[in-house]
Amino acid sequence: MSAKNLQLDENGKLQHFLSIEGLNQQIITEILDTAESFTSVADRVIKKVPILRGKTVANLFFEPSTRTRSTFELAEQRLSADILSLNVDTSATTKGESLLDTIHNLEAMQIDMFVIRHKDSGSAHFFAQHVRPGVSVLNAGDGQHEHPTQAMLDLYTIRHHKQDFTRLKIAIVGDIMHSRVARSQIHALNLLNTAEVRVIAPKTLLPVDTESLGVQLYDDLERGLRDVDVVIMLRLQKERMSSALLPSENEYFNQFGLTQERLDRANPDAIVMHPGPANRGVEIESSVMDGNQSVILQQVGFGISVRMAVMSIIVGRTGLQVSE
Amino acid sequence: MHGNYVALPSVETLIDKLTQALKPYFPSNLPPAEQPVIIGIETGGYWIANAIHQAIAPETDLGRLNITFYRDDFTKIGLHPTVKPSILPTGIDGKTVILVDDVLYSGRTIRAAMNEIFDYGRPQQIILAILIDRGEREIPIQADIVAETIQLDPGNHIKLDGPNPLQLTIKSNLDNVS
């Protein structure tokens, strides 16, 4: 079975959420629209709706996470799911038999949905291939491959501020090579027909296939930021750097750090985003991160609504089925 | 051609009947903040609630309830992302809530609506006002105020189209099969 089709059932409905690649514009838009309905849940006395009542969700984090994990957990709780969160020690686990063992053990506990983060690219797909029919898998970040819910919350944030993607110039700045977030974002922005997607990075941090993704490449931040509407900064992923791709953090900031002066090259109403966690003073100046063009903390809040939307759509997918 | 011909009263007349019956709940000596809160269920119930609200107490808060997330058949019918989210006035605690819907049938919608309302607070009482009661309840829920009671042939259903104009039509379920 191809990895692309794995996330859709025979009726084209979302059954797993593994990657933006392989989805279509209709599904992306449905997620964004549904997320909008969920934003009001946070304003209630009782911040809960009963959509996942009686369902059990397991959060399996084979890699550390704060934001993604806590917003997934809150999203699950606001949908009334029972939840189980495991930090799995990666040193003892290797992909293959032991991961399969984990799956089968958890399945024996009647889990309905898995949220998984793993250092290996493709691990969420692997999981989805081996769960029982009816059990769903959501990718919370797999290696350098994809982080699709992060891309969805980024899209949601952009739509919230800028509406029409077909008029937008969007720059993604930084460590593209190691970024599963960037990969998901580029696929998603292309699906929504974004006018222009720019990737700004040192040549050493660009993956070989970037050009095939239909983006404009820049290795000069100041030129790349000119007239853009949205600036997405990426974290310099020190833990994923195996070889010396950069002279020093200081040098990186001098060339690719987002300062207010540089941001002023973008449109005056441009917004600044960052998936977190940010290295202040490495890829972004502290004052820009806390400045009035920054929507970084808003992204975190939207992450809850977007994750609620994805899980609800998956659980509600049996709707509109023509069988019987 | 959709629907069998059945003489249905005009929606305007029915809304007027509801308005008259609800007026006593809005004593003129109470300030708007202490008046009942009118809440309509998306989408038809909200249209009617809107009309009643305009006629009786336009200065009070009007709520809109989208019960999609509370439906007991959610996993069967899925989500409808095009339906607008619920907007309820803050502070329904201790208030009288006038809950408005277009058609009362199985009673499941009202159950879901009441579950959702209680997630916003604890009203003093809920008055259920319905445009059309078509009977055939599946759970023990009854309306306090009904503008019209009708019986439908098996396999038919009644639908409120709107918002401009508001119009009732009876449709055969077979019409949906193409």
C-alpha cells in the first residue's frame, strides 16, 4: 500500500493524519473551518464537548516535546477523550520488532487513536500500517519528514490574520534541511495556492529536493524578506546537526537572525511566526519575538483547536457513508 | 418537483403565534439584563429565534446554538464544518432560557441542545418553543409552546427553508435518492 493513500479510507475520508503530502485542498480547508468552530470551546465555563467521549487516545512521545504534547493532551481532554501519555525511552527501542511490540501491547488496551512522535522519518506511517482497522494514527512529528498538525496550525494562524492565500508572499527562514515543520508547511501552502513561498537559508541548510517543492530560494535574508506578508522562522536544530554545517551560532545570527531592522524589509503589516521552541538571539532577536508583529503565542492556542478539528474529523469520518 | 402538496400555514403566522405565547415571559418592568435569554438552534431554529427576538425583546441577548458536537449520532453523521459555531450570551446562570427550534421530532436535538446549554452555565429554567411538532418522539421530551402540530406520512419529513423568505415544505425522503 502506498504511503500516500494510507491516510484516506476507501471513501476518501481522513482515517490517519500522517503527512500533508497526499492530502487535498478540500481536506485542508475542512480542517481549518472545523478548527474555527472549536475556538469558542475555550471561552466556555465547561471547556469540553463530548465528541471523543468513551474513546481512548494514547500519546506516544519517543522524543521530547512540550508544546505539541500538551496541546494534543488538552485537545483530547476538551473532546472528552480518556487519555494515556507515555514518554518512551528511545535508547532501549529501535524501530522494528520492539515498536511493533509497543503497538500490539497498547492495542490490547483498546486504544482508539494513537498520537506518535518519533525520531525516525516514516515511523507514523509504519505505525498506521500495523494498527487494527478502525484504529487511527496521528503524526506528531517523525524525524525530518513531516509534522502535519504544526503546519495546519500555522495555516490557521495565517488565515486568521491574512485570509486569502492566493495573494500572499510567505517566507520560511532557517534550518529547512532538518525541519519536518518546513516540509509540511510547504506542501500545505502549495495546496492552498499561495502566491509565493520563499525559502531563505544558508546553502548548507537546504535539502537537495527543495527546488522540486515549487519554492523560491534565497540565501540572503534581507533580499528574501522584501515585500513578504508572513515570516516563518524555524528553530536551528542543534540536536540534529551531525556535522559542522555552520561556523557558529553567532555567525548564524549575524546572517540569518531576524532583527527588527531586517523585518522592516517585509510589508509593514507582516506577521512573524515560529513553531517553537525558539532560540532567542540565534534565529530571532528577543525584541522581535515579543514585538507587536509576533503571533507566536497565538499559534500555541490555535494548536489546540486545530488538533481538536483533526481528531473530530477522523472520528466523524464514518458519516456520509453510503453503505448498508 | 419536490414535495407533495400539503396545505401548510405560513411561517409568519406560526412565528406570530409563538411570539404571543412567549410575551408573558418578558414583563415590561424588568431591565433587559434580567429578561429571559432567547436561544435558537442552528439553522432553522435560529431564524425563528431571531424573528421572535426582534418582535419581543430586541434589546436582550440572542444566542445561537450549533449542537453538532453534542449529537448522539455524531460518529454516524460526522461534522458539518459549514455550520456556524455556537454563540451564547455570557451569564445564563440563573436565567430563564427560551430555547427555540423549527421542528420537534425524535427529541434528540433538544437533548443535545440542553446538554450544551448546561456547559455554559445553569439556567433557572428552560422553556422550549417549537414551530412544528410532528410527534413520533424517541425520548421523553415535550415542548412548552407549540405553534402547530402536524402528522406526516411515514417517509416524509418537513423542512424549514430560509432565511429569506422562511418557508416550510414537506419532502419525501425518496427525493434525496438520486
